[in-house]
Amino acid sequence: MSPSPDLWAVLPAAGVGRRMGSATPKQYLDLAGRAVIDHALDLFVADVRIRGVVVALDPTDRYWDATAYADHPKVTRANGGAERCHSVLNALDALGTRAHAEDWVLVHDAARPCLRPADLDRLIEALIEDEVGGLLGIPVRDTMKRAEPDDRIGATVDRASLWHAFTPQMFRLGRLRAALTDALAANDLVTDDASAMERIGQAPRLIEGHADNIKITRAEDLPLARFYLQQQGRLG
């Protein structure tokens, strides 16, 4: 009998966060006395199901060493790339030396600090026996508009089957690695892991999570994230 596949986590964290308008990359901004990335890593480091975590960092990063998990034995670093997809692939390459192709990898945005433990549990439980894998998300509830080049409305889009895609996104290491390699060879800079899998004909499964799993992209997101962490009881 073959052993059960292991679970690993990857956090691409090489971005500079231009939309924040800050000299400090968004994953290192202060959130309730800790870096955003520390909150994002908390669940993965504490979860006994996850064997290890790889954080993909800019080679010139000067902030990581001051974070809570810089020297944690469960956390290792890899060189990030120009885009998210490059960073994820580099992290998967680093994992390939100690993980198996059939192991599961959970890729999570370093700037998503409010992932709920219950949502992480739901994702793993729903996908651990799945053929393809999938991702957390929520159905779109707002009216959606498609804009024309002059920012006038071109059409109202039916929202019935639309979802907001969140992370973590959970796929087999070997298949995701191959899918990202194929996308980059075609110069297709996919913006998430599910898109890479879709390119090779796979249909990832959508697992409904909670809307408070926000991504820090603007300054006003920080107080909102603090509020969500307080509501979750994660600030002590």
C-alpha cells in the first residue's frame, strides 16, 4: 500500500505591493503589532498536518529576517521571481527535493492574514481525495459590470455562476509544477494556480469559504484585517 500523500504550504512573498503606496512591501506592514506575513503563516506553521512551509522571497529581501518565522524549523525560503507564478514555481522546485509528486501543496497569498482555521479544515477535508484539487472562494453577490475602454458600462454580467477566487489553492505538487512550467513556456503569466491547472484541461473545485479572507492591497485594508482578526479571536 502506498503511503498517504503529505501536505505542504507555499507562500509567494516576493511582491513589492505597488498599490499600497508604501516603501515597505505589503506582506511586511504592521498589523496589530506583527507583520502581515506572520499572521498569514500562523495557521500553516501550527497545523500538524502540514509537513513544511516554503516562502518565496525576493533575493534582495531585507525584511524577512525580522519576522516571527524567519528561523522556524518548519519554514524554509526559496528565491521569488518577477511574477507570482514564477515565485510559486521556484518554491515547488525547492520542495521537489524532499516531497513527492503526489503530495498536496496549499498555495496561499502572503498578504491574506485572515484565513479562518475552519476554512482551512474545510478545504483540506473536501479535496484530500479529489482527483484535481481546488481552491477557497465565495460566490459573487454584487451586480457585475463589464467596462468599455472609456470606463462606461459595456454590459451587465450574469453573476449566477461567478465566484471570487481566494487562497489557499490546493493541488498535487507534480501536476501544479508541470502546469506552471507549461504556462510560463507559453509566456502566459497566470495570476493564480487554478488558472494554470485550467490551461491543461483540469477543472478545479470551488470550496466556499468566508468573505473575511481578504487580501491586503490598499492601506484601508489593514484596519479591516485587524477587525476581522479580533472577531476571530486571534489577537489575544
